[in-house]
Amino acid sequence: MPRSANQKKKLSILRSAFLERSDETHPLTMKDLIDTLASHGISAERKSIYNDIEALRELGLDICTVRGKTTGYFLGSRDFELPELKMLVDAVRASKFISEKKSARLIKKLSSLANVHDRKALNRAVFVSNRVKTENESTYYTVDAIHDAMEDNKNITFKYFRWTSEKEKEFRKNGERYNVSPWSLVWDDSNYYLIGYDLDSREIRHYRVDKMYQPEITKTERSGEEEYKKYDISSYSGAVFGMFGGKPERVTLSCDNRLANVMLDRFGSDTTLLKDGDDRFKITVTIVPSPVFLGWIISFGGEVEIISPDSVASEMSTLLKKYK
């Protein structure tokens, strides 16, 4: 093998060794590095390996030296540190829109970014997952198609379904395709939603990505940009409970003081709390009244009361009477 090719192979093998096997508590000794090269049929002397380590440093690897009875070398920093990978793995596990099969593949790929010693910590996380996952294996590709459509400024069509009690797909609009100008993707309550301009209703609507079927990018350019610009997506997401569609309204609630933290967590720390007697406070927020929102209020067992508007308070009274 020519010297230049042999040198490239040496550097590649050593780079992999540092990425795969080294960290601060598991430094590689000179003997480890010589043995690693030997296992690939390459003989090397200490002096040449010192030069190789310097070459890898020049290429951007943060190879640190630890001195003691035996000198060792390890990779001091990586593109992703273990806490970051744990966070990403947890996000994948928690995501409803990613199927179990896709989750396992993603976690395996994320684990490959850690060294062999840290992979054990990441792999253990795979077996504690007990969360509801989508049954739709094609969600990955639907998200990709939506991104492509937005990048190319094109509309997207798809069928939209819900699951029946027999676990069969029941298509909306008798299986007719929805024609939508996609403007953004929102991750809310562990689900992915497409926010887009529906070309039939001529209004902004949202769709759960894992319920979209057979997406196709059209040759027609997007429309509805002005309508989309009127929406503050971050506020819209916070206003919609369970992503039920509807018109956002300003709703005033009277809450027990002990729920201040709950309300600030749900509606944001910049939300204004106004004193309402000694034991309560008032909060006015923008929400879309829906059964999910009303159920959320009921869950506080009387510690939250809808003050206004009357229409929403009346909906709550009707719901309470229904279940008495």
C-alpha cells in the first residue's frame, strides 16, 4: 500500500478509536493505539503515532493527554455530549408522532454518536419507554414532504383520517383529498401539526401529521400568506387545547392562589395575574373554547372559575349539568 494511502488509513482508524472508545475515565494508552492499528494489519512505532495524534488535533479532534504511571489520550469534547444525547433520546421516546420502530432506529443512530461506555446509559433508556406511539409508519416521510413543499413554495394534497373502534382508517370527506398551502409545522402536546391555508374553506387550519395519508406535492404555488401572517403561531398553539379547531377568544378565569404556578406554566411567565380577594387571582388569556379546555377547567375541582365571556361560562354550565 502506498505511504499516503496507509497514512490516511492510520488516521481513520485512530480517529475511530478515539471516538468509539475514549473519554476522560477511559483514556487510550500508546499500547492500546499500537494494538488497535495491529488489529487492522498496520504496524506502527510510538514516534509515528505521536505525529498522528498531532495530525488529528490539527484536523479538529480535541485529543487530551492525561499523565500518570501510564500516559493516556482521550477525546475531550464531542459534537454531542452525553447529557445532550440523553435529552434527544428522551425527546424521541416521548414523541407520539414517531412510531416505536422509527424510535428504535433513531435512538440507535443517536447512540452511535456516543462512545461505547456511554452507549449503555442511552440503550437502557430504550427499554423504559411505555408511551403511546403512532401506528402510522409513514409520518417521517410526510414531515419530509411538507418541508419540501414549503421550501419549493408549493401546495400539498393528502387524505385525512381518524381511527375507528375496529382500528381501521376512516377517511374524512369520503376519502377526497385535502388541498392545503403548508406554512409551518408545530409540535404541540407531543404531536406534530401542519398549519396551513385550506384552499377549499379559504382559512387557516391545522392537521395532525400522523393522520395525513399519501401526501403529494402539487405544481401549484402556495396561497394564503396574508391570512397566515395574521396568526401568531406560538400564541395560537398555546391557545388551542388538544389542537381543537375554533376561533380564539379572550377568557378571564378566577383561580385559587395555589394554582399560580400551574397557570404560569400553561400560559407563560409573562401572563398578568391580578389579585381577586385574599385567596384568589384573575387571569385573562386567549384560548379556543373546546371540550378539552372545559375538561381542563373541571379537573381543578372548583378552584378555577370562568368569569367571562358569558358564552364560555354558559358552555361550562351546560357541560356540568350534562354530567350531574
